[in-house]
Amino acid sequence: MKVILTTDVPKVGNRYDIKDFKEGYAQNVLISKGLAILATPGALANLASKKAQMEKKRDDEIKVFESLISSINNIKINIKVKANEKGHLFKAISHRDVATAIKEITGIEIEESAIVIDNIKELGTHSVIIKKGNKSGKCEIVVEKD
């Protein structure tokens, strides 16, 4: 029995995969729990249109992200935090802190998941990579004592 998975199912398949299962497993487990739907001609046509919409949306997001990267690329962002005399921070700089600082300085809102940083626990200049898919940009964070 052919079914279309509606969600990612561990050890079975990913969302929108078309899989062939034994009728009992498909009916009693996948379809009854809402993890899959029957692969009818109408459902397959609907799946094709959903995939096309998702690809178009993904392409649009990448174009917007490229423009964000070009405006943020190679800028320096200052963040003031509390630190001890040796230059160690009381709290590490998080993805949220970097996203907030970028928004305050440039007015551009970036998803926290797109920010790649090492564990920043000291004062100084640190590199931050902003990445989505295979596109990436780089900026510098200058951590200063408050």
C-alpha cells in the first residue's frame, strides 16, 4: 500500500516521502496515528504543488538572506557586558545576544539559528558566521566591559 508521510517518522522516512508498506502497518500505525495519508492520485497532485510552493518559498528566503548578508558582511558590532578584572565574562555571549546586537545596530533581524559562534566567554574581538543553507557571511563582535 502506497502512502505519503505527513511528518518525519524515525527509521521510516521523511515528510512528503512516498513509501510502500504492508497494508496492516500502513492502516493501523501510520494512517491511524496521522503520520501518513493514502497515496491517491489527488493526494499525489496536491503533494507536487506543495513541494513546488516550498521550493519557491525556500528560494525567496535565500534571496532575502543573501541581501541581509551583503549588508552585514564585515561589520563590527559592539556588545557591552559585565566582566571581572581578568576579562572573563560573568555570562557567555549567546546567539540571542548577537541577534539582538545586530538588530540594534543595523535594524536587520536575523534568526538565532542562522548565527554560528564559538563559546564567547572573554572580552575582545570574536568572529561570527551567519549561515543559512550554503550561503554565509561573516562579521566581528567586539565584546567590551560595561
